[in-house]
Amino acid sequence: MGPEVVMQRSVFAVLASSLIALVTGVPAWAHHSFSASYDTTQSITVHGVITEVLLRNPHSWFRLNVKDPTTGKVEEWSFEAGTPSGMIRNGYKQSIIKPGAEVTIKGYRARDASQPRGMLRELTTADGQVFGMFGPQEGPGAK
């Protein structure tokens, strides 16, 4: 075996290992842990009106308008919840919480406190239904 063949195999090995590292590293980067984005020592409770519910992979989102009790200024907040499949499997239906619904959300603040977002721990509707990160907990549809 000549030096050119050894060099070609070495280059191939480096390229192959780089490709494997890239392919296996992307899913780990794409699916973050909640603790990387949210400070679970900083609880938050907001009360507002749902503007949008997004059941999209990898996680669901609840967006709501929250009125500051002091200034009266309305700010849009976003709360990340569980996977859409987990929520649906646990009895959540998109028709349950619609835009215009008044809710109270308890959760954890984003690590970047300048951002109006958090991780949902508990969502309570005006009629008392309680939903956790993965769907109903109390009331109709709860397991």
C-alpha cells in the first residue's frame, strides 16, 4: 500500500467521523432541556387572555396578553408546554382553550428575564379546569 492510499484513507476517516459528529450532535442541540432555557427557581404567575395556542413539535406554546396591573400596559407572554402528542394523549383538545379565553398560568421565568416568556407548570381556565405541561389535570378530561 502506497503513501497515497494511506493518505486517502486518513482523509476519508476524518471526513466520516466529522459527518457522524455533525449528524449525532444536531438532535442533541435541537432538543434542549427546559433547565437550559428556564430558571426553575423563579416562579411566575400571570393572568391574561389567550391569543394563540400552538401545538407544534417539539413543544406546544400558549401565548396570551397580560395587562400590567400598575401601568395598564398589555404585553404578550409565551409559555412553552409539553409535546403536542403528550398533551393530546392525556386528553387535551385544541377546542378546549381558544383565543379569547381568560386563563391564569403558573410557571417558571425564562433565564433571560427581559423576555416575556416562561415554561408552563399549570394553566387554569376561568371555569376552573387545570392543565399541566402535558394536558388536563383537573376537571373534564382529566386523568
